[in-house]
Amino acid sequence: MRPPRVTEPAAPARGRGKPLNPMSAKRIATLGTIVVVLLGILVVRLWFLQVVGARSFEAQAVGNSVRSINIPAPRGEILDRNGVPLAGSRLAWDIVALPQDLDGEQGDRTLRKIARVLGEPPAKLRRLMASGKKRAPYKSVVLQADIDDSLRIPLNERIREFAGIRLERNFRRDYPLGAAVSQVVGFVGPITEAEIDEKRRQGYRNDAIVGRDGLELRYEEFLKGADGERRVEVDAAGQPVGRGTLSERPARAGLNLQTTIDVNVQKALYSALREQVELKAERTAGAGGVVLDATTGEVIALASYPGYDPRRYNRSQRNRRKIYNRALQGYPPGSTFKPVTAVAALNSGIITPDKFLSSPKTVVLFRTPFNNFRKKSLPDMQIRRAIAMSSDTFFYQVGASIWKRSPLQAQKDGDNKLRYWADQLGLGRRTGIDIPGEQSGVLPDRAWKVKNLSPKYGRLWDRWLPGDTINMSVGQGLLAASPLQMARAYAALLNGGRVLTPTVGSATLDPNSGRMVSDLMKGREEGHTAAFNPRVLETVLGGMHDVTSTNDGTAVPVFGALGGLVSGKTGTAENRPRRDHAWFVGYGPANAGAAPKYVVAVVVENAGLGAAAAAPVACRTLAAAIGYDAGRCGKGNVQTASAD
């Protein structure tokens, strides 16, 4: 009997195992996905580095050996009306370095080494580099500007000993007349940290030099030019090697600015102001003046003393108070305002040229006493003689009549004929001159008092009183005007009522050919007064002729030897508690048969009588404009003056 057959279990199939449960399968699938993604990222990154990024890294490597060097553009020159330079540019050399070239220990050693050469503390140079790196990491920092040849030549021979340091050519502003023209041309200076973003949007480099005051600021867009660029191959020390200059874009110089200034009149005005201030140095703070062409509004001269040296303001911002331009600031005009009062009263029929008024030492108006100059009693007179003798009590009565003859509401508001004609002649607002910093002056009324005085002094100051108009009639009280505004007002009396916009910049010129690029005089605003009665002007201008040419005139001691060539009006403006301001506003030539060409206005602070302090300045200044000998000008006589 055969034994029963035993069947062995079948071997498991190759590659098979125990069946996976769903959770294990999901984990394996997730792990596989992560592996695939990581491999994909790695492949893409390798492709980017080897293919796409290759060009970028190549450019960066080249950048390590190619340096962009700025080529500064020279600013345009500022010229007087005859082409004499008032401001120009000269070649200069600076010691500069890039912040990244002086990083680390080696850079610090270089800074200490160059500091010994320059005689500067190393800490100061480190601060300069840190500030430069913060402002513009890839721009050169100036370690010392405008170095002398005694330093430049030997340093240039040994420059490779100072890794990272180089010499860079630049331009520096030059002002041949110095302080004499400072209030006209202004000065230049570097961009401040607060301005960087705005200036960068305007196309400036972070280390650019820009106009800071005067014409330099006003006409910056024309004067600045456009910098160029040079690309140079350099070694690790930042010195040119190999191929040298790779490419270059030349700089474009700024346009020249021609002005209306006559350099001879400008120097005469500044010199006369300086002499008068220094003569009264113990009491006067300064002086200012202007000469206008009465028919065109061109500024022939404009000065303020003390001035400042614009060349030093390239490097220092100290003594900023000297920038204060007294030719554009408001002062009580004193008796130089009396011709305006005369025009207002005569044109309005409040007084006639033939009417006599008394001129006692004191006149009582609205129960208030008003005194004549030095309480001197003068005879009864007509308005022409009142201008010549500068009678205060005469004009106080005229001011009172203007207030009385005004409608009731105008009396309350101060909106009377005196204010109307002052406004017509351009007072109480800016003239629009193309030099920054002009004040508007003050032509007061009730609204002005409410806004400016009532909050400070109480409700008593929110009304317009008769005394406000009376004081204003002699150029005192709340009234304020600049020498420029007074010169423009007198010019309007001379040119038939045209209220001109004073202008200094006349044209921009191509620096190479000299041809005109733009006419800056074109399109200037011009106002017109209401019509003058011919007899009014004859009376007022006649009175100003008598000021300088007759025995009654307050300025005869100064102008008497000129035989009527110059006319005008003196003024002594109260400035309590300090000494009075001295004024003179005049014009000439006044006897040539044609309309006078030049108007001059001068104020000398805290100097006393206008006839003694301001009139001599005006006389010497007009001598340069008109062409007479300044030696014919007198000095004025303080002791015998019976009026201001």
C-alpha cells in the first residue's frame, strides 16, 4: 500500500510581500513626492547658477575691476550787464575714496596714513566715510576738497601707497567781487541729508553742489549743467590698470546767466554802505540799498552790508545772519513816504497845490498832540514846500483830512485814499524780484490789525483809529516797506504809472558761442496805477527837486553842488526804543530834459537823520550810474538840520 502524497506549500512569488495597509501606502507616496520635489529644486537651482546666473556673476566680477567715475560739469558763469564775471568756476582737486575700498583693517591703516598727510584726526575721516557710506554707499566721499598743488603733486606721485585713495578733478565756485555782490549772486553748497531723496528724483547725485541763495538758487536749473561719466578698469587698490578708460560720456557745462547788474554801480553802492555803517559802527547794525532803471525795472545794483564772502560759504554755514538782505526787508519808510501821501491827497481833491496849511511845532488832532521834527515851528506853506522842508505837522493835517473825508465804513476799515494810492504804487506786497528772501512789507488796515495785533494785545487793537491814518501819512505807525519797494514806487511816479517787476536775470547764454538761449525779461508782469493828474506830478516831483536844490531842502548839504542833477526825499524813521533809521529815495539825472533813468533807495539802520546818513550813500552811488564826480557829494549837516 502506497503512502499518501504530501503536498508542500507553494513558495511566495518574488517581489510580493505582505499586503500594505492604506496608511502605509499613503506615507510612502508622500515621502516619494517630497524626494521628487527636492530633486527638482536642486536641478532648477543648478541650471540657474550655471546658465541664467552665469552672466550676472560675470558682470559682478567685471564690476569689481571696472569703476564709474563722475565727470563734474562746471556751473554756468553769472555775468554783469557788460559781461564782467560775478560768479565763475575754477578747476580744483579733491582727495576722495569709496567707502567699500576702505573697509576692514587694511582700510583703517590707509585712513590713519592719509590722516597724517592731511593733518586731520583719523576719527574725523572715519566719520566722513561712515556718513558717506550711509548716504550713498557706492559714491566717492571727499576727504579733503580743493587741495593746493603743494599737496596734490607729491601725493599724486605716491598715490599707490594709499590703497583706495585717489585724486579727483572737480570745479569750485569763484566769486571775484566777494561780499560786494553776495546778496545778488548768493552761494552754493552740498545737498543735505534731508534733501537727498528729493534731489535724487530730480537727477542729482548725492554729492552734488547746488545753489543755496540769490541767483545761484533762483536759476539753479540753468546754471547746474549735466555731469558726465567715465568707466575705468582699476586694480584692487582702486587705481587705473589694464585697458584704462573703457567708455566716457562728457559733461555738459551749465548755461551762463547774464544779469542787469552794472559792476561799477554795484561796487560803489556796497562801498558807500560799508563806509557809512563803519562810520557809525557803535550804533548801526547794517544798511541796504538798490538802484533801479525807472523805465525797465532792471536792477542796476543791489547790496546789503554787512555782506558775506560767498567763497567761504562753500565750506561753512556760520555767520548766516550776514545773509540778511536789508534791501529786501521792511522798515517804516518815514518821510520818504510823504510823496505818496501828497499824490493821494492831491489826486483825490483833499488838498490843492495852492492851499496853505500851518506847520506849527505841535498840532492837536482828535485830542492828540502830534509834534513837528525837533518840535520846530515852520511857516505856513503849500504842499510842494512841505515836501522840500519835510514838515511833519503839515502832513499830519493832510492825513487827518484823508480820514475825515472817507466814508464811515472806510473810516472803520482803514480803506481810504491813502491806502488806495500806496497799494496802486505797489506797497504792501512783494515786487516779484528774482532774488529769494523778499519780504512783503506792511500796508495796514483794520483787517491787518485784527489778524496780527489783536490776538497779542487785546481788543483795543482790533479797530482802525484816526491816529493810524495820521501816523501812516508820514511813513510811521504800522507801515513797513523795503528799499526795493520804495524805489519801485518812485519809478512809477516817473514813468507814467507803470509798476514794474524788478529783475536781475536778463538772459541765459550758451557758454561756448555766447548766443542767447532764453530771454528772461520776456513776459514779466507789469501793473499800472490809476491816472495821475498832470499838475499832481508836477507838484510832487517839484517838491523832491527842491529837497536837493533849494535853501528849503533837507538834502541840499549833500546834493547842492550837483545843480539839480538829482532829486529825492530824505526820511528819518522812528525805531523806538532804538535810534531812528535813516532813509533816502531819489532819482537822476533830473535836469536832462528827459525822464530820469535811475532810482536809488537807501536805508541805514539806527543811523539817525536820513539827510546825514542815507543821502551821502545815494549820492555816491548815483555818481557811478550817471557819471558825475562823487567828490561833489556833501556829507550832510546834522547840527543845522531843521527837518529829517
